Amino acid sequence: MNPNFDAIGKHFVHHYYSVFDEKSKRETAAEMYHPTEALLTFEGQQFQGVGAIKEKMKAIPLDNMARQFTTIDCQPTVDGGVLVTVIGQLKNCSENDKVMGFTQTFILKPSNSSFFIHHDIFRLALHDC
Amino acid sequence: MNPNFDAIGKHFVHHYYSVFDEKSKRETAAEMYHPTEALLTFEGQQFQGVGAIKEKMKAIPLDNMARQFTTIDCQPTVDGGVLVTVIGQLKNCSENDKVMGFTQTFILKPSNSSFFIHHDIFRLALHDC
């Protein structure tokens, strides 16, 4: 197991959203996913591989996002990867009053000196408050 | 990958909570975890292996629980396992007015004809409503 799993997971989270949250960069976030094996479940819709994930990223109808993290939990996996769960709130910058909770789970796996996302499950907030 | 990942994940979720949510059975839920490798992160506290997880189960200060699921998302992993994320609400049956949101992520891995929990990250609801 990678002893730096916590730092790797948290660094990844901040990097991932710094790309995803900017509309002009969003589809390049797809390049962080494993080219063929990556699985994305986005609000219950399933996508596999960078091509399908990039198309989904382009289709997400959100402008630039502001995001706050409530918790980031990381665990090491036996193959040197990291399981990461994120809970937080996000705001579409063009709709000032709309704050949404979200939860997202990633599994990262090592590849050479870096990591690919192999699993990603995303859900917007969950119950009406 | 296991083609039945979705059914396996959803069946597991219902079985797991049917044990966990009954206070008299709760510590036996620990037997669903891999004896030595299982990692549990419970509200940020980390536990490894059945012994430590069973002690934690015994210490959880909740009576019988009622639970509603908002979403259960499953993905297959390359080793024949299942990644499961659960979002829902739970209620401590002895405190009628207290409904809490929660999110929980499991990774199940096959062992003979069954599955062990290898990873579990649990968080109670996330932001005040």
C-alpha cells in the first residue's frame, strides 16, 4: 500500500476540481481517467473510457463552479491505489442562489509515476433540505 | 468483471443494514469484513481488521435504526469485486425526531462463493439543513 495515500488523495481532489470547475477546461478533466477501463457513474448514467467521459464532460450544463469541501476521506488499496470519497457543496457561478450538496467517490490507480482515475461515482445532493 | 455487480451490490446493501441497524446484531456485521485487510473509516476514525471493527460496532451509541435509501450506485472492479456507494437517511428509533443523512462507500471483493468488505467509508450528513 502507498503510505502517502492521504496526501495523494487530497492533492488529487484539489487538482481534479480546479480543472473540472472551470468550464473552458472541463473536458480536459477526462484525460485524468484511464483510457479504456475508467468507469464514470454520473447521476446514475454510466460511461466507460476517456472518449465517452469526455463527451459527457462537454455536455454538463454548468458554467464555472465554486466548490467547498465538507470532508475528504482516503484509504489505501492493496494495488498501491487510493479510494477517495468527497462530500461538499457546489455553486454554479452564473446562478448565484443555487448551492447544491454533492458526494463523489474515486478510485485512483498508479501508472508509472502518476495515477489514473479508474472509478468515479457522482451524485448531486440528495434530499431536499 | 462480474456481470452481476449491480445485483450483488444492491443485495449486499440491504443485507448489511438489516444486520447493522438492529442493535442486538450490530457487532456481527463486523464478520462481513475481511479478517485482516478490511479498512473502515467511520466519521474520520480509522479501523483495520475484524477485531478493531467489531469493537467499533459495539461502541456505536445508536439503538435500532430505520433507514431509507436515496441512491445505491454500483460499479464492477477488475478483480471481480464491486464498488458500492449509498446515500440515504437514517433514524434512531429511540429518538423519533432525529433524521440524519448519510453516505457510505464500500468495496467488496470475492472470496470463494461470497464477498468480503475490504473498504468502508461512512459519513453522517454533511451540512446542516
